[in-house]
Amino acid sequence: METRALHVNAGGGYDIIIEPGILDRAGEHIRRTLPGAKRLFVITDSHVSPLYGARLVASLETLSFEVHTHVVPAGETSKCPGQLVALWEWMAGHGITRTDAVIALGGGVVGDLAGFAASTILRGVGLVQIPTTLLAQVDSSVGGKTAVDLAAGKNLAGTFYQPDLVLMDPETLGTLPEGVFMSGMAEVIKYGCIWDREFFDFLAARPSRAELTEHMDHILLTCCDIKRRVVEEDEHDTGLRMILNFGHTLGHAYELAGNYTAWSHGQAVAAGMAAAAGLGEKMGVTEPGTAERIEAVLAPLGLPTRIKCGAEHIERALGVDKKSSGDSVTLILLERIGAVRRVKLSRADLIERLAGEYGR
């Protein structure tokens, strides 16, 4: 796989570099991007640190950076206010300055948590995202959303804070457990659903991890390019960027119903996309047969196409849905594969439609 690069015109502008083995050259890229930085604060988790922490630190120290590393427990529970405060205190205790930078090494939890910490310590320091999961590489590391979870729901406290650089090493995907890899594939498939029918068909023709891995450079580049275009037009999620939430309205309810442990984010989104397509067909918005097509791509990858969810969880999820405005909710539906429509419904109407069909 050759080096691929994209430039994102959001925030101050930044590059996404996709390159096998880039972990061993991360210091060179960071030095070019942040020439004034002396201290780097690496934030990672207990799964990723033993795999890639030493390699990254060695690359950074070779370029004479002073490196400090903080390891959080792996899992969604670390994306919380308590961990955020601990990171602030850790960085402040090591004398972080405005010219230093935070490095997020890990999946979506680490990226969100470290990004929030970087955006708020000293009112903002440099940030480099080094995503190591498929979901983080194609989605959460690009676009500048940072967040922690609250008791009331996921991602309710956060900032928009674009990174200075995103470095992706496709080789890190080789150590992902099957379920984690496939969870990322749900977000990959989402891009085909909302933007690129040809890409959707490309994925449909490769129903196994081995086949997908052979074309991972194309997959990563395509997804990041779509995300880049959307973010450049709507950095703060007030218009076009909302289409990236296809499958997430019900997906968040599924995660809530499973106490954020029964279903991964990708599994919940997979079932949410199938449900949204089915609902769209019933509403006359979505081309008939679309739900069946989506399910036919998800199922061979071991992703769920239906999850039972009580009406009370749907109501709670909609109550904190960030696509809500007053008493209305903007639901992301497909007209057909590759084309979306934003449909505004009253919260009561949407709850009735969803609970009647999917709240059993």
C-alpha cells in the first residue's frame, strides 16, 4: 500500500496521512507540523499501549521530543468527566504549555477523550490523532468532534476542535478482534449508503474481512474523503454534516437499551441503518428494497440487522438527541442508496412511528 494523503480545509487546515508503518515515522510528521512543540502528551488505553505505545514513543523521542504517556482503562466507561479531569491534572502537573501537544493513540474513546482534553487545557493546545481502529480511522478521528459521556447519554459534553494532523497506520487494523473490525465496517457501509452507491456495491461484493483488507487503502481513502467533503461544508454540524448520523437515532436507543455494553456502537448503528431504511420505505421516502439491500451487506459481516428495544429507551434517546430542535427531530433517511433526505418530524410523531415498529 502506498502513502495516501488528504487535506482538510477546516479549523486551521490539516492533513490526513495514510501510510503503512507510519507509527515508526510519526515523530518526523509531527515535527514538521508542530515545529515549536517540545513536550508531547500521549494519551492511549490499556489495550493499545502494550501493542503500539513503545513504538510511538521511540519515534517521538528520536526527534528529541519530551514524551509523557497516560494510559486510561480500555472501554467506553473511560469517556467520562472523571477521566477528563484526571487528564487535565496530569498535563498541568507536567507543566504543559500552549506550544506543546496532545497525541491521541487509540480508538474512538481515546480520540474523543484526548481531543476534549486538548481543546480545553490552557484553552487549547496542539492535537494529533493517531487512530488504531477501523471506526476511528474512517470516522471519529476526522472532523473535530470531541466529547465525554454523561449519565443522561453519550457525547453530551464536548467541543468542535480540529486536529493539527491525523496519522493512520492501516497495519494496526491487523490486531483488531473480529467484532471490533466489523463494528468499524458499519460506519464504512454508512458512507456508501449516504453518499456513494458505487462504493456500496464495491463493499457488497466483498463479504469477508480478508476481501475487505485487500482493498483497505481504497476503503480508508474513500471514507475519509467523503467525511472531509462533508466537514468542509458544515464544520459545526448544523446542516449537511447531519447526514453522517444515518442509523444513529435508533442506534443510540439500542446502545442505551443494552446499557452501552450489550451492543457496540457499530453494531447498534448497523441495526439502526436497517431500521431507518425500513421506516423510510414505510413513509414513502425510501426506494423499496433498500432495507433488504442494506441487510444483505451487513449480515455476512456478522452485524445485526434488528435489535429489540423498548419504547422507553427510544423516548430517552430522542430526549437527548443532538439532531433535536425544540419539539422536532431531524431524521436522516435514504431516498435510495447514495442519496439522503433530512426529514423533520415532531418528537411525538417519531416516537410513535419508531416504537410501533421497532419498540417491541
